[in-house]
Amino acid sequence: MSATTPMTTSPRIKNKALRRFLRNPGTVLGSILTILLVAVALLAPVIAGDPLLQNLAERLKPPSAQHLLGTDQLGRDVWARVVHGSRISLRIGLTVTGIALVLGGLLGLLAGMLGGLVDEIAMRITDIFFAFPALILAMAIAGALGPSLVNLMIAVAAVSWPYYARLIRAQVLSLKSLDFVDASRALGASRWRQALRHVLPNAITPLLVQASFDVGGAILTAAGLGFIGFGAQPPTPEWGAVVSETRSFIIEAPWASSAPAVAILLTVLAFNLLGDGLRDVLDPRGRRRG
Amino acid sequence: MLSFLLRRVGSLIFVVWGVGFATFFISQVVPTDPAAAALGNNARPAQIAAYREKRGLDKPAWQQYLLYMQSLAKGDLGKSLRTQRPILNDLKDFFPATFELTLGAMLFALLFGVPAGILAAVKQDRPVDLGVRTLALIGGATPVYWLAILALLLFHSKLGWLPGPGRLDAFLLAPQRVTGILTLDALLARDWEVLYDALRHLLLPAAVLGAFSTALVARMVRSAMLEVLSQDFVRTAKAKGLPEGKVVLKHALRNAALPVLTVLGSLLGGLLTGAVLTETIFSWPGLGSYATASATALDFPAVMGVTLVAGLAYSLINLLVDVLYAVFDPRIAYS
């Protein structure tokens, strides 16, 4: 992996990396989709109306100039619900991945740097969490704490962090014995200085690649939990919950449940493509295997 | 090999214990009273107190845990708060349906994922490769419940080719229960009509559940094949004048199979997760449906039972994968 050598930041290499990033059509598509998604989320109040406004006279209306994506069973504007839902999904994806990254990263760093018993205990804990059926654990947590958006995020973060712990531990172990870390040790750097200053910055690349995939994964898992009723509660326009509440009208009004589902698909796709592209650029070993 | 096996079995027991302990821990921090949840809104405080005492819910957490472990050692998973039946009986009823569905999905994933991956690798960067990769990307990003709704809409409601939710048509009598796996039981009873109907019911949910895994398998096989195809022995085989198909299927695939084997374990974990959602839509009476109903009712003894079984299944599959890995790859020696 590229992280086994200290990062080079000469402008020439950077440009080469950028060129490689832009040459891949999938990566470009992923970047465009991600930028669009963020823009939609930021501009939601401007580009869409009230997602909760009901109008029973206008229920299950097909897409029109007035309602771009039609209306749902309560006459709410589907476009407004999907657009406002992007804020929720994006927040879930970023928060969950952030928590998992920090929590798993710290534990992995500790395990890798300290080794011995700490390492053993930390890795056995990750074993346990890997064996847990993710959605059932998340369901148990969401059930225990009560269904809400915050609890949903806690639940999904609880099943995502072990990957980071494993990943960064492996990185730390391979970096720890390299010459530049040895040199810093010889110069008298404390263990923490070695970890934070020399090991962590070089171990972060695969972590970022994984994080990009995970934003999509977290959104997919959270929407699944929302679909079976363990996430945001109605009338919150969380995408999974919206698919669930409109699914019985799929024959009369396919737009109402398809729009949020396609939104989930495109969002997850965007982050997966972005992850693929980042790996291509940042991780030369993964590139060959595409 | 023996010490490796012993160590792995030891860690398996530890992991399953940990899964149970973690679930127990969660059940203890529940702010809702499970007794009140089980008895409903109209229960009087005295009734709730009596229920708590009967179920040992009034004891301190560590005593409850010891009691739980004691009965667990005797193979007793406790009684469900919701169904009022022994959880082991519930699991025996619900597990075979999930097993059948998951196995069907896995077969589907291998049947389509492996050839797609090989084809994509052999025709790297050609339209076929591009098509497989695009499909794999979409398959990995599609919400399984939406795919399920669409599939039902198309193949059941619109075209009428396949039956709707459930495991068997209402007018058919289920065969005598031997394994609980409907297709196998029908086969054992030589009831061809039921077997045909059960297979038709299984097809759609298995395909929907397997879609995500198909994408994963195709990607894995493709990258493993690309790795192998660029190696010297493949070039030698080609240089000797062996036909392309023989080189790909005999020389390359055999060597690419190993890395694919390792993902089968984590694939199963993903399938169990997907099963929860798929079962909900297809009214499939499996562990996923059971877990959802139990978690909704705050029936933690039952949730604990499901997680234990799922954790055990996951660990066993991974153990099996490790052993197979050692058997198939003589370079690996476990000491």
C-alpha cells in the first residue's frame, strides 16, 4: 500500500494523481453525483417546499410542473420530501462514519502501538462485533433506546467501527517497524509522538478509502432500519421510512416510493464510485486489481 | 492442524459468549420495562410486579446473568416474553426458513456471480466487462426492500409468472416436517407438486436477497481472475498452445477460487442482514421476521436467542472457510 512509504506531496505527483482520478469515468460520475447531493442538501429550503405540508385534495398525483415528482398518499410533494431527506441521509452517513472512524481508529491505533494484552483484547472485541448480525444488533439497540434518528445513528455506528479498528491496526503494525519510525524512536520521540506524528498520518489513506465506501454503507443500513420502523418516525422524510410508508401505493403511484429509493441508490452509488476512485489514486496496489 | 482447530474452536466459543453478553448488556440498559411491555397498557402495578418476580426480572443484573448462563448451559434459552414459548422451540421453527432462503440466495450469487466475474476478467475493458461492472455497482447500491417490491410488482402482479409472498400456496398441504426446510421435506416425502410450488415461492426472495451478493461475488472473482491471468504460469499455458477456455477454466479459475472462498464467510453475514429486510416483504417466516417482531416488542430473551444462533452460524461458517482454505492451499500450514 502507498502508506508504507512516507507520503510525497510534490506538485507533479499530485497532478498525476488528479489526472488518474479524472481519467476514470466512474470516478468523475461519483464526484459529480456527490457534489450534486451536497448541493441539494444545502439548498433544500430554497429548491423545495415544505416536506410536511399535506393536501388531501392533491393525493397520489403523478409528476407535473407543480409537483416535479408527484405527490404521496397525503398529498405531500414527493420532490420536497426527497430533497429534505437528503439532509437526513447525508447527516446519518457522515456522522456514523465519523464516529466509527474515530472510535475504531483510536482502538486500532492503541492495539497496534501497545501490542500484547491490549491488542489481544481489542481484537477479540472486534471479533465479537463481526459475528453480530449487524441489522439485528442495530435493531436491538434502536429497540432498546427507542426509535429515533439519533439512536439510529448510534446503532449503525456500533456495527461499523470494528472495520476501522482492524484496518488501522494492520497499518500500524506494518508501519511500526519501518526505518523512519525507528529513526524517530532513536531520536527520543515518545510512543505517542511516534503514533500521532509518524504512524497515523501514513496510515490514514486506506482509512479514507474505507470511509468513503462506508458513508454509502451507513446510509443504506440506516435506510433499511428506517424501512422496518426502527429509525426516524413519521412524518420525518427519512428515505427508508418514506419508501416504507408509500410502498402500499406502488401500483397507483409508483413515483412516491420509487423516488426515495432511487435517491438512496444514487447516493450509495456516488460514495462507492468515489471510494473506488480514491483507492485507485491513493492505493497503487489496489489499482491493478480494479 | 489440530492445535489450530482447537484454538479456533476456543475463539468461536468466546465470540458466541461475547455476542450473548453484549445483547444481555443492551437488554439491561433498556429504559423501557420489559414486563410492562409484555403485559400491555392496561396491566396493574401488582400484575407487573408479579410478572417481574416470576421471570426473575426483579433480581440484580448480575444474578439475572448468572441464572441465564446456568440455563444456557443446560441448553435452555429461556422463554419468549412475546410468544410465551420456549425460545429454542421458536428458533427451531423459524431457523429452517431462513436457512433455505440464505442458501438459495448464496446459490444464486455463485451461479451468476462467478461466470460474470470470469467473463469480465477475460474480456477486461471490453463492453462485457463494463456491463458486468456497471451491474455490480448498481447491485451493490440498490436497497434490497425496493428491489423486492419491484420484483413482486413485475413477476407476480404484472406478469403473473411467480407466486406472491409466503412459502407455499394456501391450498397446498405442507409435507410432514422433518427438517423444516420445505423443499427438502417435499423431496423426502416425494411430493412433487409441493416441491415445485415451494421452489417457485423461493425463487423470487432468493434472487432478490442474492442480488447484492451476486454483485460482490462478481467483483471478487473478476479481481482475483485478473490477478491470476497476469501470472507466468498462465502465459506459459497459453504459449504451449492450450485453448483459451481450458487455460481460463482449468489453470486460472482454480487459483482464483481461493481468495473468493475467503469472502464467503462475510457474504453470509451480509445475507443474514439482508434476510431481515427480505423476509419482511415476502412474509417469509424466518429468523429475520422473528427478530424484527421480538425487537419491536422489546422481547430481549428472544433477541438474544436470535443473535446467539446468528453469531454461532457466522462463526461456524468462517471456521469452515479457514479449514477449507488450509485443505485446498497446501502452502498454508497452521501451527
